[in-house]
Amino acid sequence: MRMFGKAGKAAAVAAIAALALTACGRTDSGSSSSSTGGGEAFPKDSLIGVALPQKTSENWVLAEKLFNDGLTGAGFKADVQFANGGVSEQQNQISAMVTKGAKVIIVGAIDGAQLGTQLQQAKDSGATVIAYDRLLLNTDNVDYYVAYDNFKVGVLQGQALLDGLKAKKPSGPYNIELFAGSPDDANAKVFFDGAMSVLKPKIDDGTLKVLSGQTSFEQAVTQGWKAENAQRRADTLLTGSYGTASLDGVLSPNDTLARAVLTSVKAAGKPLPVVTGQDSEVESVKSIMAGEQYSTINKDTRKLVEHAITMVKDLQAGKQLEINDKDSYNNGVKTVPAFLLPPQIVTMENVKTAYVDDPVLGPITK
Ligand code: BGC
């Protein structure tokens, strides 16, 4: 299944949808600095900017060190910034990277639709822009995208929820609730759509029942990917819709929110539901091993950062970049050439083998 439409829909803004229509048929023009011939495009010791969002999950924290080490190890100067203060801080950081002469700017956006002016500045300065993990929306000024296959992440989560429910009780109906990520993150809707591609037919045929009735993305979102927001919503759902009824399963888009939901259910004194996750955070991997959280997704940050750095090296050397997806990620204005990595589902069944190469999780899961 191609993700063209799904990623387009991630831009849940009417204006973006309108732009997508006008952009129909437009093909990627490629990066001005991605030459196909030989010769260095820029000096080897150039500055590379990396703008990361807030520390909403462990993967971002890991990425900071990996980018710093990997870029400096390759001879570049690295300017890696978090924007814990929010969108305007990230906008200022990207502008500063442009001013400092960064040749490539890698962006993990807080809000992929709010960086238009800064990405235009980057483009005008001749820098190449790579969207990292999260797509940059509604702009022509993004050259490449590197990420795990976000739609596939959602599909794996939806399937894991069904599998976990069946393992607990051979047949339905099962009561479930749906949680989504932050609506300003372009990935959140893609994860949700992937999961719903598996779950919706089962909701429609009555196998799954969402007692709250909250089945739309807008109803399921968790602002800022914040644990407290998910926990509060879970508390409200349990009180409002699960008096004597059991909650059998919860679609959670990541580990931070999965643990928040589990905390809420524990506080309500209810049996633990099957809960999905993502990111292979240490606490969640331990929780899976303890039989609490049902699943997570292995998206090894080291591989993602490594590929982003490979892109930078290829750009520097004036080489053609390796792209494995040319038509899935329409950002509302253009289809962004992407390199997608495959996510892996992890449950109790494969938790001992999934992380053998991981320096942190390997020893924990032995
Ligand atoms: C990332 C997830 C992460 C979430 C919250 C998403 O864009 O793809 O891995 O859980 O942000 O930080």
C-alpha cells in the first residue's frame, strides 16, 4: 500500500489539502545541492545543523548524542539543538543555523507546518533540508525525508492489539479505546491511520467495541505527546464509560503514553488491558518482560541517525542519494523523496531476540 494519501492526510489542515490539490501531478524537483556528478558539493568540515523537537520520548534524547558523535566523527561541525521551549524556539534555532552557514539542516519538527519561513531561508542560503522522522509539511523547501515507515508502525500496532486480545480471550467482542499522538506532529495521523486500517473493519463488524464512542483521530489525540494528557483522558474514559465493564485493550501510539494509560488503569483498580506502544523505551521493554505492556515497536535510533548522516556524507561528496520511496510522502506541496526503514513489532514472544545488538536493551532482555 502506498502512503501517498495517508501522509497527505497527515496534514489535517484544509489549507494544506487545498495546496495538495493544486500540487497534483507535480513531481519532485530534487535538491539543488544533490548533484549526480562527481566533485565535492561543500567542504568536508562544514557545519551541519540538526534541529530536534522536545524530549517527548527517549529516541530524541538518543538522537542528540548519535548526531553529535556521528557528524563530528565524519569530520563535520555539528550544531544539534533541542527546542524544549516550543515552536518559536525551533524556528529561531533553524534561522541561526542558516546564519551560521550550515550546509545541511536536518529537522525533526515539533510542528512540521510551522517552519515555512525558516526553511525558505535555508533554501535561499543554498542549504539542503532533510526531514528527520517527522515530515515537514506545506513547503517546497524540503529536499529529503528519512524515517521509519510510519504507516507500517500503525499497522503493526493495530495487528498487535488484535493478536493480544485474541491471546487473552479467543473471541470477542472486546472493549477497546484508541489513543493517538500529538496533532501537530505529522506522524501522529499516519500512525493512527495505519492502525485503523486494521482495527476499523473489526469495529465495523462488532468484534471491537469502543465504549466511549471516540473513534476519530481528533477525539483520540494527545496534545504534545504528554503522558499527563493521556493519563487524564484515560481516567475520564474509565470513569465515564467503564463502570462495570472491562477495558480489554488500548491502542497507544507510543511507550510514554502506553505507560500513562497503564498507570490510569492501575489507579482505577481494573485488570490491565492489552496496550500497544512504540520506541522500545527501557521502562516499556521491562514492562513487556513483566507481562504488563503488550507490545512496542523497535525503531533503532542508531540506524535512523546513521542513515541521515550517510545522506549528509553523500551530499558533501556530490553523490546521488539513496532513496527507496519516491511517491508516498506528499507534504501538501510536493512529494518528498524518502528513505524509509522497516519497523519491527516486539512482544513478550520476541523480546529476547529483538535487541541482541542494542547496547542498552540487549543486556536488559538477555
Ligand atoms: C516519533 C515517535 C515518538 C513520538 C513522540 C514521533 O514523531 O516517530 O517515535 O514516540 O514522536 O516523541
